Amino acid sequence: MNARIQAVVLDCPDPQALATFYSELTGWPIVDADPGWYTLKGENDIELAFQQAPDHQPPRWPDPNHPQQFHIDFSVDDYETAEPRALALGATRLEGSEKHASFRVYADPAGHPFCLCIS
């Protein structure tokens, strides 16, 4: 038996808001919407889901006392198009990410780090 990823689930205070952010960022549709759980469906049927966690404490990248725990990498064609779009949707560019030529680090509206990577 081989285990396969069905979904990546992010805890957050507002699942609808975070699902909307990632849906707009990726173009993936919202396929499940409950008050405490929203799901997006992506390529190859991978799901990105958002679970309500009222006491969610976001990481404070790059603070090692509050580590990021995990992050999601998204491939993009160029930063000139992708970065302004991500920022307009509510992302925040994180300090120090400009040091890397192949990726930039952001926080989503709930504070989870993610990267836009040049493909």
C-alpha cells in the first residue's frame, strides 16, 4: 500500500476568507463550503482545505521561536505579474525574501508562509 496525498489542510481563523484568497491566487475552484471547512480542488485532484481554528497562532517567519512548520511553494512565470496580484489579494511579502533569485516568501492573510517560485 502506498499512501497518497488527498489534501493539505491549513488551520485558520476564517476558512472562507483564506479559501477565497488561495482560490484567487491559484485559480482553483472552491468545491466544498461549510462554515468551518472550505476546500479547493487543484491539478491532479489535489485538494487544499481550510479548517476553522479560532485560537490559531500564525508562525512568525523567520523567527525560530515561532517556526513556520511548513509552507507551500507555487510556481509562477514571473514576479512582475505574480507578486502584485498576491499582494493585492492580501498577501504580505516577508522580510529577507528578496535575497533569493528563484523564490520569494510571503504570508497569506492568516499568516501562513508560502513561496512564489520562478518555474
